[in-house]
Amino acid sequence: VNEFGQHASSYTDNMDGYVSKISTEVSDPALKEVVHGLVGATQAFRQKSQQMNSELSQSRTEIETLRKNLDQVTQESQKDFLTGIYNRKTLDQLLAEQISLH
């Protein structure tokens, strides 16, 4: 995703350079208009790309937080709250793992 954003930004920068060059070196108004239209569309694409990158970054952070919360809840659910002793289901799983190793 970040790589895509960098490529989009590089593309837009290149287009801006070409527009500058065409503005000074090309005298055909129709060609200039087409190029300016392309640059405008590219800039809109760049803005949308930056917005998507931001949203994806937020989603990534949210997913990481949810995974941590899930891990914590999973660990908490394996032990009795008062005694700190593993519950029956966890003990059965641990025993099955140990038996399968031997």
C-alpha cells in the first residue's frame, strides 16, 4: 500500500514536470488543454490515493489493537479469575498437546 502511494506520488510529480515543460515549450493550446486535463485527473488520483493510504493505515492500527485484545481475552478465558488455575478446557488441550509429543 505504501509502495503504491509512493508510485502514485512519483507519477504525479513527473506529470507536473511535463506540464511545466509543455507550458513553456509547446504553443498548441489544444495540446496544452489535454495535458492540463491529464494532470488534473492525476492530481485527483493522488489525493484519493493519499486518502486511501491514510484509511488503510488506520485500519491496520485498528486490526492490530483488536488482535492484541483478542489475545488478551483468550489468555484470560483460559484461567479461573479467582484462583489463576487453568480451566478444564485448557487443561484438556495442554494434555492433548503433551500426549501427541510423546
